[in-house]
Amino acid sequence: MNQDFEPAILAFVCNWCTYTAADLAGTSRMTQQPNVRLVRMMCTGMVDPKYVIKSLLSGADGVLISGCHPGDCHYQNGNYKARRRVRLLNEILSQFGIDRRRVRLTWVGASEGQEFAATVNNFINDLRELGPLDSRGLAAL
């Protein structure tokens, strides 16, 4: 594990659940590492795979997509759509030599601030083990 490497993470989070959990984690002063930048989406179902690919090609070492638990989506089936898209995206990423572990889909409810902090910290630790993503060679593909 490379402790000197600080991975950059872009997180696409649901406005109704995970964004609220992230806010709760921050206001409750829960310990979490500052490596993540949040992109607030109305629903994870709105996360187009091209946003994820663009993020990885632009320097992110990992992408987190997190929203409401299945069955609790404010838009009825957005999280199911996100799950299908991520499954297909993982197949595409592996074809380009990008480790599937660099994209993570999680479900974090609005009251689960501790879960959000733990998710971010675990993802950062996993990315440290993978090392930096060399996106320079990927951009030519």
C-alpha cells in the first residue's frame, strides 16, 4: 500500500440520500479523508457513463456513485437504472485496461452519515492499494 499516494475521487451523489448523509457526516464532524469531491445529482439514475469515463480520463483515480437504497428512490427506479449502467460500464472499463475497483456504486441513506464517511475512507484505502491511474495512455484510446 502506498501511503504517500493521495487518490483523487469524484463522487456523483444523490441529492436526497447520499448528499444529505455527506452533509450529516460533515456537520457531525465524523472522521473522513478530504480526497473526495462531490457532484450533487438529483438521482444516481442521471449519472451517464460518459461522465464516469470523462472523470477517469481527466485525472480522477476513482469514481464513487452513491444514492438511495434500492426501493427507496425518490424517482422510483433511478437507482436500479444506475446499477444497470454501472454493470455495463464495468465491462467497458475492463476492455480499456481500467480496474473495475476504480468505480464503486454504493447505497447510503440520508441518516447514514457514519456509513458515508466509512464508504469514502474504505474507497480511498482501496485506491491507495491500486496506485494512481495513469490516464495519459488511456486518452489516446
